[in-house]
Amino acid sequence: MDLHPEDLIEREMCGDLSPIERERLEVHAQQCAVCRLERLARADFRRDAEGPEAEIDVQRLLAAVAGPLAMRAIPRAASRPRMRHLRFVMVAAAVISVTGFAAAARWSGTRALVAAAVPPSIPVAAPVATAVAPRHRLARASEPPAALLPEQAAPDAVRALPVVSPAALVSAANPVGPVALLTPVGAFRASPKAVAPAAVARAAVEPPSSPVPAVHDAPAVAAVAAAPIAEPAPDSSTIFRRANAAREMGDHARASELYRRLLDDFATSPEARASLPMFGRMLLDDGNASGALRRFDDALRLSGSALREDVMLGRALALQRLARPDDEARAWSALLDAYPSSVHTERARRRLLELGRR
Amino acid sequence: MVCHYTGVADHETARVVPIVSTETPSAASPRSAAIELARTAAAGDVRATRRLLELVAPRVARTVRAVMGARHAEVEDAAQLALIGFVQALPSFRGECDPSQFAARIAVRTAGAVRRRARTRLGTLDLSADVDTLEAPPEEIESARRKAFIRGLLDGLPEEQSEVLVLRIMLGWALKDIATTSGAPLNTVRSRLRLAKEALRRRIADDPVLAEALDLSEVES
């Protein structure tokens, strides 16, 4: 039987190839760069999936989503601060769904159903959208209603609402829905059908003791939704402390994000300057030599002398990785000149010898 | 018989256990405990939802890491969004495949979207960031290059082709499983994979320097 290479590859994945089939696959792979790459890449990803880095802190991950999903069985204290806004989005979404539905209902002539229950305007949508926007740049009022579907066509009163749509937030993850992760959404589905998914999801994760807010509870829910706005933003020392903690725990992605935030939002703070050497070293350890070099250069320019020796070492190592031998040699020499009795002296001299400079 | 190396989660160690599954995910197969759990969760049972999340979380996390790279700055955010998306999508789960496969597909889409957004925001990603080029052996650097190449290709493909490529190459799924989980006919999946590989071939042919770096310079006619 003459098998398509895909079938041969699949059987190879299962360790189910006969010697003849294996030979045929090898011959094909010799001639086909694509299949050769596919097999190599598959092995690469498989090694990753089975390697030590595949270890996953499931409980931590679940704790992080516990808030957004309102799973109260998981200790809320374990929830990461960065996910608070998502939790907030879910609450806000409920409010917006209710208010939007009310507005749409009024527009479509079913005013009688809700008019008695919902005030003409509920001043909650605008502050809600603004409050959640900073980190993931969720939808804003000024953005075009790009995801508006035909059945979503709503009057200006509804469309103008600066809505953060929960459907947009998760629709990218939903294979049955449109893909629009965190993309601008100018309006939500102004029909009961559209309200339903959020309600269903909420019902799926909330205990029976916490009933879904009814339409006439909208102002009360709005008050709940508004609560996180009052939460003070972390200051530079808090971000610095969190970044260092994340780095020490090996969560370099999180640490990197926090360091960047510190440098972006508090560029002139002492913490930002102090973070440069350790951020640079972390990037260097993570293989991002160019990023590390930038941080080390900034550190030499801005920081005090406390970690200057280490910064100069890091800078030389970054230049080594970037294969810039002339600059690297100058960096090692500068280190030797500035700190002749440094613990790095021997390393610097050895490297300079390798570079043929001393 | 099908196999995939991200096929099952060992919930004690939260690590991948390579499996060879004899179960064909189809509507006619007996309802597994996981499918029942998913149905219960979709009906609003909080405990079932939590247990289900514990079941699928390792696979979701691995999928996101595969698509984005383990050291991507937003990998954890993407995993969280994927889990939230999974719970949101549970009402649409028809039980035709394992819930963890359903979750993995959601994770593929979520991670792809987050990655594209990050790429748009941050510009070209540093391909060397996935490996310590000073300390790593050459094989590891080559491996990182290949993975980065595949990930880079995903951004330029139509979503269906990109998804098939991820499920096939990154996650090692059988074509039949991809068809079942995505609800597409098997021949459609084959066609998508063929088109994705054609794009891969063009990319290799268009960039001889990269092809040489990947040791792929012998492109067939």
C-alpha cells in the first residue's frame, strides 16, 4: 500500500513504522526539506513537552483564574494581582450586559419589559471601561465598533456605550465564536442570545448561594463593579519588590514584565535605577543579550557605584554573546582598569587572552 | 490507534505522560468520566468546574508554552485567558472529544492571538531569547531556531492552517483527532495541513540564509 507521507509521519509518531516504511520515509525526508523540518521540529517540541521545563504549577495557575471565574473554593489570597482586572471585567461585563440589554430592549420596542426596572441611564459603563483599560488595552468608547455583527445593530445610545465585552475577551479562546481577543469592541450583542453566554458561564462557576443579579439590581451591581477602581495602583517600591520576588522564584517572564513596568512608569525613581543591573543580569541569563546590554548601559549611565563592578562584568558578557569582540575587549579592559583587584580579574584576563588583546 | 505526546496529564506531578491511546474520540464512544465531568461543569456545578480545570490546566499550559515559547513574557496571561475561555465555552462542548483536547484547541487560539498582539506591540521578537546562547550546546540553539521559525510562520498563515500546524507539529496530534476536535472532515484537515506545509516550503525557499542556518538548504524541486 502506498501511504501518503502524512500517514507515514503519523505512524512514525506512534512508533508504528515497519522497516520498509521507515526507509521510504527517510528517502522522502532526504529530498523534502519541509518534512525534514517538520520531523525535527516535532522532536523539538516533544522534548520540551517531556522535559523539566514542562513542570507546571497547576495550583498557582488555577488560583490565578479563580478570581475571574468566581471559584470561591480556591483561596482568593493566592490570586495574582494582575488578574484582578479580569475578575473586574467579568463583573463589569454583567453590568454592561444588563444595561445594554435594557437599552436595546427600549430601542426595539420592548421598553415595557424593562422600563420600570431600569433607570434611563446608569452612569457606570464609562468609568468601568476606563478603569480596566491600562494593562490590556480593552475596548474604549473612542474605538470603532469593529466587531459589530448584523444582529448587533443597535441604536446610537447603545453603540456609544464604552463597553468591555466579555465575549470579546474570551471569544478568541472559543472555537465556536469570532476571534477577537481583547480587540476593540464598540458594542455587545444587544439581544438576549448574546447575554446568554455570560450568564451561562457565570452559572457554571458560581455557587447556588450567589444568585445572578436581576435586571432591577443593576445599580447595586454597578456599585460592586466600581469598587476595584478605588484600589490604589502599586508604587515603584511595590513593583520593585514584586519583580525581585518573581525573579528569585524563577518566574522571569513575570519579573521581566514588572521591571519593564517599573522602568516605564517610574523611570526616575531610585527603584528603577536599582533594578537595571538585576534586570540586565536576568535578561543575560535568559539569553537576551541585546536587551541585557541596553540595561547594563543604562545602569552604567544612571546607577550609583554599588553594583558597578557587576554591571561591567555583565556588559562584557553581553557583548561576548553578541559576538562583538572589539567592544567586548574594551569592556573587559575597562573592568580591569576600574577594579584591578576584582574577583573577575582572572576571568577578564583569560578572555582578553582568548581575544588576543593582552 | 492514535498518539500524541501532550495527550494526558499526570495530575500528581503535573507533567506530560506520553501515551498511546486506543480510544477514538467520537460520539459513538463510551462517555468518559472527563466528558461527564465537563457536562456537569457546564450545568453549573462549581466543584466539577474546578476539577475539570485541574484536569485540563496542565495541557492548556503546555499548549500555550508551545505556541508562544516558554519564556514569552505573556505566556502566563495567555494560559489564564485560555482557561477562562474554556469555562466560557463549556456550554458549546458537545462531548465528541476529550475535554482536554477541547481545552487545548482553545489554548491554541488564545495563545496565537496573544502572541500576535504582543508581536504587533513589541515588534519582531528576539528569536534568541528562548535559549542561552552562551551556555547552550549547539543542538539546543538549533532547536530553538527551528521552533522560532515554526512559530514565526504561524503568524502569516490563515487561522485554520495555523491551528492544524500547531496541533500537528507542536502538539503531535493525529490527523483524525484534529478532525474530530475541530469538527472538520479529515480531508479538509489534510488539505489545510498541505497548504500550511506549502507555505513552509515557500518560506524556506525564500530565505536561503535561514534555510542554511536551519540545515534545510536542500529544498526539493
